[in-house]
Amino acid sequence: MSVLSGKKVLLGVSGGIAAYKTATLVRLLIKAGAQVQVIMTPASKDFVTPLTLSTLSKNPVYSTFLSEEGENAEWNNHVDFALWADLMVIAPATANTLSKMVNGNCDNLLIATYLSAKCPVYFAPAMDLDMYKHSSTLASFKALRDFGNIIIPAETGELASGLSGEGRMAEPENIVAFLEKDLESKLPLKGRKILVTAGPTYEAIDPVRFIGNHSTGKMGFDIAKAVADLGAEVILVSGPTHLQLKHSLVTIERVTSAQEMYEVCHRYFNEMDVAVAAAAVADYRPKNVASQKIKKKDDTLSVELEKTKDILASLGEIKKQQFLIGFALETENEIEHAKQKIQKKNLDLIVLNSLNDEGAGFGKSTNKVTFIDKNFSMEPMNLKSKEEVAQDIVNKIVEHYA
């Protein structure tokens, strides 16, 4: 999955012949999973139509401050566009547009939006060879880089004038590749290896029956996706669940029992930087598993149980540099029990949630947690979606490595 997936990309198109390439650029950004909003300068519409870019981006294209003339005119708010974007790409960036960006010559919607942008801004120059090498253009490049903008270098090739040389706008495929590489290099968890457990375990009674719990695995899957989106390589060890996660940085290991999860976790743990034990692992399993289905004969049935191996405690015993995060689902004396788990299992952080809190627990789309670290510092959180809770957990990991 591309690092651009889910990103809000504001594409500024200025008036150069290379504007015709933006149709392909929009298509590639959409294919990578980005949302695209296009803003054009009036001159750029001589080279590519707003209808083309609107159709490809699946969004209206804007080029003026007012949507129409007269009493029904609506203001196209450049500030809203700028705040919406995760990143802004100006391609092609002509010499004229570059000069306006440097000097704040705010005479069109694109420049007004650029001046309001809080996100990273990339620009892909496009102009003829002599213009590209002119001192004023080189000064614009330097000034824009000093402002914190990022140049997507022009390529060498045949130019509109018939000359051949530097100044040709980077090809759309290369622009997308540049964006992906630059974004990946800045991901806070790039290069980190993270183990995440998710879901329940099923402990067999006989070939058709088992002891289990109501965990859906959603929290663990959300955490795995969130850390992968920040560049981490993830091993997701999942108990039985219908959930799927397709991500280039996530490897899913499917298991059924607590013993299987124990073995897989220990196979990977030594090479991990972080382990997040979000699975609801069975504490007990049947001591003897029947080889055939147990027939219903008597009014009662006794099943002798034995403890399963405590995966989290076993990881805590052998951890070295790993940042170890556990979960505690409690129904009484929540804080006290959570603190005991931190000490007993050698944790760095525990995520406590109580079934006494409305909206928390298994099978719900929300959760209400309290973070407690190894020094017993507590941070209660409000009721949030599980995706938001997962992001809060990921933020703790990022803070640890900051």
C-alpha cells in the first residue's frame, strides 16, 4: 500500500505546456489511494480542461475566488483548501508562479492557497532551458527551499521550444515516486519492528467445541495498521477473527490457541523494537482434549482446566531494549490490578479499560482507556472510537522514540 493512501493532496496547476501531464498525475495519485483537490490558475486552463481534472479527481476544480458572477456568487475559501490538505503539490510550477510564491504576489486562488498552507509544499518546475538556468529562477528555487518548500527536480529532455536540456517537468510517475520516497523517509517509525497480538484464542475441548471469549481483534488490527502507516514493519499475530488487513508492511500470522500464539510471539520477539499485546488470551485451557466429539449423556459435564502460558509475562522476562505494552480489562479494583500487572510482567506501559465504563469492552466500536506507565503515572482518556484509541497508543510509541 502506498504511503499516499488516505492522504489529502492539494494539486496546484499553473499555466505551462506541461499542465497536460497533470491528467496522468491526478490519475496516479488517485490510484495510490490519495484524495485529490485541484486548483488551477486561469492560464493553465489553456492547456488542460477543468472538466478533465474534475472527472479524474472526482472533485470540483477551482480557479477563481468566486464560483460565479452576480447575486449567486460563492466565495471559494483558499484558507479552507489549505487547511484541508496533508500536502500540496504545485505542478507544473512555471517561472511566473515560482516568482509569485517567493514574493507573495497574491493575484490568483492558487497563490492565495499556497500562502495559507500549513502542510508540506512540493513544487515541480517546468520551463525552457534558458529560463530554468536564469539567475532569477535559481534565486526562486533557493528562496522557496529556504521557506521549507521541497523541489521535485526537473528532468532533462526535449523541451517545447525544440531545445533539449534541463527544465522538463518530472514525469507524473516520477513525481509520485518522489512524494512516496520523501514521505516514507520522514515517517517516525520507519525502520522499527513491532509485534502486535490481536483477537481471542480458542482452547479446544473436543474437535468441535472450545473455550473462547468475545474479543473481535479490532483493537489489535487498528494498532497494526496505525504503526505500519507510520513506517514500522509489523508482525501481527492474530487469533481467530474475520478481520483482514492488507498492508505492504504488515505480515499476519494466524493462530488458534494460546500455545500457538506463545510460540509465534517468541519466534519473533528478540528482533522486535516494540511489542503490543492486545490479544485476549485464554488464561486456562482443558487439561485433556477429547479426540472425539463428547456426546451429551449426563446432566452435568466437568472439564478440568490448566493454566496457559502467560505470553506477556514471558516476554517481560526476556525483554532487553523492547518497549513492552500490555492491556488490562478489569471489572473491579482496576487501577490496583493494572499496577500489579505492570510490576509482575515487567511492562513499560499498560492500557487499562474497565467493563464498568459504558462503551468499553469487547464487541464495541468504542473504548475508554487509561494509560499507566512503569512509573505509575496515569493518563485517563475520554471515550473514543477504537481507531482513535489505537492512534493514542501509537502516539505513545512515537513519544518513546522521540
